[in-house]
Amino acid sequence: MTLALLCSGQGRQDRAMLDLFADDPRAASILAEASTLLGQDIRTLLSHAPDSALFANRTSQILCVTRGLIAAACVAPTAPFVIAGYSVGEMTAWGVAGIWSSEHTLRLTAVRAEAMDAASGADDGLGFVRGLAREHVQGLVTRFDCAIAIINPDLVFVIGGERRQVERCCAAALGEGAAAARPIAVHVASHTPRLAAAVAVFRKQLDDSEPARPTCGRTLIGAADASIVRGASGVAGLAEQVATTIDWAAVLEALVERGVDRVLELGPGTALADMMRARYPTVEARCVDDFRSQAGITNWLAR
């Protein structure tokens, strides 16, 4: 059996997202680095910050990468596995693969978010459209000065642009037969040309990061083109995905082609496991959020 770990993107964070791991000593250094970057204890932030703060782009990215890194540190198997990340989850995936330390991964995540915020318009955001062909969605986003940000399986497309235009595009999609369409809680037009100015800034930091090769037994699949990442050779793709479309459907296809038949989504959330189950029902897909204890996760992984 071949296992894949999937690293979630932002938008599904919640106040209990660290509860399963917060007291594990393996999480301590990661929590400390995240708290430094956030300017306060991360657990205090999760308990007391308003929702608007939890979903602010920089905070959101740091929170989601922190959760994935901690989950991997606490429960990742010693046996070989494949790993891939969705949107900012690709930062998590590079850290879990061993290309950077967890602490360095978080620092680079903060750089990524800051570069994106500087390049993004104040009212930018994302939405999704489900149930229309790609050509139809492309026509809609062109009409409303938006762009396709992420291609998901089963005719689900994340779109990005100025938030009012995203809302109008979603409304038009519903009027033209979409099964569902609405804005989502991400306040930056990730993976669209609106963030082109962020690419060079982020690329410079990645070039200076001295990326290692992945740890033996950990195969990293890049979201830029669903190819195997071997360290420094993947830096260009990781930088460019900030402003270009991600084909997540192709990533899932690549995982299945590599023989993956078990998936664990590190979270937060269940979106990636849900996608895998819907598109490839023979793959056994679970997520950390399915479990009530670390022991439950490790027992499932050890089966």
C-alpha cells in the first residue's frame, strides 16, 4: 500500500485546530516559531482573536502551515510516503518533505504571505464555481476581470479577482446553471495574475533558503505541474504558483498514477480528503480531523 499525506490550504482553520497536538512536546518548537511570527502566543490568538483576524491572509497562512507541520511531526509514519500540498499547503509539504526545517518553513510562509499582501488589491478575494465546464468558467472570469485560480476535480473551480467582481461572477455562474457558486473566506486573489508582483520577491527568498533534497523515503509532488520536486529544482514552480493557476485535479491524478491507495489529509479541514474520495472512491481517504486522538491516527497509519 502507498500512503500520501495531503497538506491543506487556508480557509478551513478553526479555534480548535491545534487541540489534538498542543501538549505534545514534538509540537513545542513549531508553536514557538509560529507565536513569534504572529506576535503573540498562537493558542491565545486562536482563543481570543476575532474571526476577521483568524482569516486575515498572513495569519491564515501561518496558522494552516503550523497545523500541517505539527500534525506531521506528531503522527507522520516512518515508512515511505508521498506528499503534496494545496495552495499554501505546498509550503507545508516542502517542510514535511524535509527540504527546510519546520521553523524555516514557517518563516518562508510569512514571507510568502507578506509578498502576496503587498501585491494584492485591498478588496481582492476568492470564490468557487461548481458544475460548469472549464471553457464556460473561463468565459465568465474573463467577462468579470477575474481568473481561474485552482482547478479541482469534478468541475470545481476556484476563481480570484476583485471581491465585488468575484461576487458578480459567482452570481452570473448560478444564473447560467452552476450547481453552486459563492465567495470564500480568503481575502487575497491567490494563484491569479493579480499577484504577479509577489513572484520575484518570494523567489529571491526561496533562492536564498538553501533548500535541501527531500528526506529519503518522502516523495514530494509539486502543485505547479504535478511533477516530482527534488529541492532547488522546484523553487521556480513554487514561486510562480503564487500568481498562476494550480491544477489540483492533475496532482490527485498523479498520486493515483504513482499507486497511492491511502490518503491522510493533515488539515485543517477535510476538503482534500473529500475531493479524493469523490474522484477516486477506491482510495481510502481520511483526514486528521476525523480522529479524536493521536493514537487513532497512528493506529490507522500502522494498519
